[in-house]
Amino acid sequence: MEQKLGNPQKTIEIIKKYDFAFQKKFGQNFLIDPHVLDKIIRAAKVTKEDCVLEIGPGIGTMTQYLAEQARYVAAVEIDKNLIPILEETLKEYSNVAIINDDILKVDIKKLVREYNDSRPIKVVANLPYYITTPIIMGLFESDVPIDNITVMVQKEVADRMQSGPGSKDYGALSLAVQYYAQPYIAANVPPNCFIPRPSVGSAVIRLTRHKEPPVQVKDPGLMFRLIRASFNQRRKTLQNSLNNSPEVDYPKGIIAEAIESLKVSPTVRGETLTLEQFAQLANYLSAQQPCG
């Protein structure tokens, strides 16, 4: 077998052979550190029983590692210029499907049905920074059966996903991720582990899907509207943020009562509330009549 990808020389050789031009619009940064690749595979806990969805395989560097550990890999790549490269770098692996498509438009439930009999899959990705949140939230909100999502993201985004109340990184993304999954940062990755080098540090984070949400909430949609409203104007009190939000359609008096029911100060800010408190707030308001 040819030398595996995952080192600078082999990656540069492939890029030159195909005269490949990096596309800024796709946020392409290829990983060139075998140690980091091993850490990703270990963090995702990939076994021979697993079907893995890989988002953005690039030239197939991580795909090769995944194919050796998993039963099957479905690799979804948006850039059609990478398809011939993937067909070459993955030609020795019979357990890989290369899918040229935009992950935000793929019917992932159908894909899971086709490749894994609708059993939970594992998702592994080196995600473009500009599209990290839509991809992760799209996976969680679509009810696709997922065991865990292990992704390379901007370090700052990984920190936000696992932050708790009161910290500067805590926000709507922290709460949304923690409602669906248990976050764990498996590795920090410096810019020199990529071609081309990104301008910021990265991190590998594993999001292990909760079997049941950690809080009981009657209307998750309402809870997330409250969360967004609370962080849209971060320096305002929770009460003012909710009163001013077009997404929260309740009388001011009811909002004040709901906050009072949490047994917190009337001047509390949203950034100090836990996920459980946001669930309590949503459950209180669910029982009231909106303005309309």
C-alpha cells in the first residue's frame, strides 16, 4: 500500500499532482499531523462496528484513518474539484462512499438508513469555521440518530461550546450544544498542523449525544427563543432583553413573574442563568397566554 496521507510531503505531492487550488469560500485547511489524526479517531471512539459520516474529507487524509478503524465511512465533500483526488487516495478502501454534495442539503436520515440501517452513526469532521454552528445544530435538530460528533473547530468556538454561566465565552451556543450533548475538548491544535495555516488555533471537541435531554422542557422552541433574546443584548438585564425581543411575545408583567419564579434578582442578566433555569422560565411562560 502507498504511504498514507497525513504528512506535509505527501499532501503537497497530491496537491501539485492535481494542480489543486484552495478555495477560500469552502474554508479549506488540510490537516498534516498524524498525531492529531490519531487523537481525533481516539476521541470519536471509532470501532469496527461503526458507520462514520465524515463532513469535508478534503483530499482524504482523515478518511484513510477512519476507513481503517470503522466498518463504513460516508464522506460528504462539497468541492467537486476534490472528487478525483478522493477517488485516487481512497481507491484501496472498499468501505468508503464519496458523496459530492453540500452537507446542509443532504438528507442525512436517508443516508443513515442506507448505510447503517437507521442505527446511530458517529460524525467526524474538520469543519470550515464559517459554517461550524449551522452544521452542528442542523445535525442535532434534525433528529438524526447520532452517537457523537467529533469535530475540529476554531479554539474559540470549542471554548464557547463547553462554557458555563458567568464566563465570557458562555452564550446561546453553549446552551444549545449542552441541551443536546456532553462536550469534551480532546485536543488543542496549533495552526502549523494545517496546510494552508489558519490564522487562529483550533481544537478537537467531542459532543456525546444525550440519550435524554438534561432538562425537562415542554416547549424547547420557546426555551431557545428566550436564550437567543437573553444573549442578543448581553449587557442588558434579562427582563429588558426579553421585553425588547420580537421573539418573546408575552406581557411585561408575565415576564417579570416568570423571572421572579426563578428566585433570582429582578436585575439578573441572562448570562448568569443555567440551562435548568432557562427550562424553568420556558415552562412558566408555556403555561401563560402570549400577548397575541
